Amino acid sequence: MKIRKKILFFAMFLMISSSLTFAEITIEKHWTPYNSPMSYPDGTRVYIIVKGDTLWDLAGKFFNNPYLWPKIWEKNKYITDPHWIYPGDPLVIEKVETIKQAQKTVEPEKEIKEFKEEKKEKAEEPKKTVFQPTTQKEAKVAEVATVADIKNAMYSIVVDSPKDYESKVFNGVVVEGDEDEQITFAVPDVIYAKEFADGKLVANEEYAIVRPQKVIEVEKGKYAVILQRLADVKVLCVNDGIATAKFIYSSHPVERGDFLVKLDYEPIPLMVDYKPKTGDCQIPDRAKMLKIYMAKDKSSYAGQGSTLIIEGGKKGGFEAGDIVQFFRKLKHVDRYIYLGEGVVLFSNDYTSTVKVVYSEKEMPVEETVAVRR
């Protein structure tokens, strides 16, 4: 017997007897890693994902601009990775107004018909819904960082003990280069790394080389180890526990004792219509102030373009693309002054890596706090 889930949602702009009514959609049981909502508020527009859909394509279909895909993701936060969506899952689609070149006549906005799930027995494309553009300014979508920012960024890992954690979380350690008496290594050098137990280094795989910078106790029995990413290497071969690896990218000199770790690439967050919330009279919520643990290269000051590790991660609700504001407490009066803003590049459970995207004043790291905007 087939198991079916039912979702009730408000039929969009469906006019019956001059009033809105409910319509019922039955969703076939399907595999998905996400826990999607089971109901929606009145007036919500819901689209059922079909095979081949991407947020990029759906933004092009519904908003006439694929770069507006974050607008869809914003309203469907049960999707933890926007690069992976699954047939059968529901998507809330909200209207976005964009620019279109002026024409001789402008048709009035048409009513949007109810989205219907593709019938199993007869495959047919979902009906296209076109949102009529207006004269309002088109939303601006911008990447908040570059590939180099991501590759060079600090990040942290969580361990149970500040000592003897290396062999548990890393794949290997740099022990030598291919030149006698060489002290540091970078592109295009070849290095040799000793793998830890259980054969953690694999030929033809790529690894990041990292260096521990600071250890912070984030809660009882849990420690965050801040790591600086130095370079990327590709393992050529592994013999008797020693891996031969060649540099494919480097931003800092690598030394003996630095560690190799398998690190997945983090997508670059996007910001939509971002404008800094400036003003000297802003009063931050002191109960929500977060520590700045460290600036890149252990700098004492930060400014526009700097990357920071701050308190507050996924357990605190932080996600890539979130905006934080920076404030500094004045020494002779009980007042905080606004310094600038940053965007979260990525987070773990307890900390977030933030890039400063706007600054009005220099930020002394030890005196600066972050507040989620």
C-alpha cells in the first residue's frame, strides 16, 4: 500500500464566490534528507519540486532572474544546502518584482494560478507562472567573498580535550620537503606527510594544510580549536604510511608540523539588496553581544576585508549569509559605538567565520563585540 502525506495550503489567488479558499495537494512518499513543513499559513504559494529542478532554474522561471535564487532559499530554510533539492519537497515561492524595459503598453498583473503537483501516471511539465515586472528597482545580488577569501579563511573544529586531539581530527602531518634543509614549503613544492592511524591519506585525493592558532573552551568539556588554512595539496601516492603530495594552492608558507585535513569546499554566500545599517545612535542589545575570538594572522585590529572568528555558531542560529554588526565600548562613558558590519561565511556548532564587509572605524579586536543584525 502506498503511504501518502497530505499538505494543506492556501490556494493562491483562486477566486471562488469573491473569496479565497483552500485546496488540497497530496504528496507521494519520497526520499528526502530534509524535514519539510507539513502546513503553511493562509495565502502561501507552494510549488512541488520535480526532477531536474534547481533553485537557479526556478528563480529564472518565477522571477525572470536566476540570480534571485537566494530569495527562494530565504523562505525555505528547512533546506540546509541550497545546492541540493529533492523531487517531491514543497517550496514556498514569494513574489519578487524586477525591472523590465519600458514598452508601449503595460498589461495589468495577471492572477497567479494554483501550482499543481505533476501527475505520476502522466508526466507533464509544471505550469509556468510569470510574475509581471513593475518599475521598482531590481534586487541586487552579490557574492560576499571570493574563492581566495574562502580558501584563506580561518575556521574552527570542536574537540573534547585541548591536548592530544591531532591524530583524531587530522589526516596526517607534514614531516619533510623534497629539498634538503628547506624550512618552508609552497607552490610548486612536493612535500612528505606522515599519515595517522587507519590509513587516513588516500592517493589522488586533495587535502587542506592547516595550522592550529588558538584553543577556546566553548562549554564544559568542549573546546574550539581555531585553524588557519595555509594551502591545498594533492596526494600523489602513499607508501608505508608516508604520503607524497604536491601543492596546488598556497596562501601562507607551510612548515613541518602543519596538518593535513580533508576539507570540503564551502559555497560563497550571497547577499540580496545589502545596505549597511549605519548610524552613531544605534544601541546594541547587550544580552546578545558576542565575543570576537581572533582576527586573521592574529592581528590586533580589523577592518573592511578582514576575517574574524566570533562566538556563536549553528547552535545559536547562525548560518552562512547572516549579518552581524560590530560595536566598541567607550572607556569613559557607558556607551557602545558602531564600527561596521560583517557577513558569516560559514559556521560550526559554536563559532562562525565572519568577513568584515563594511567598516566606519578601525576595530580593536579585544575591545570589539559582535551583535547579530
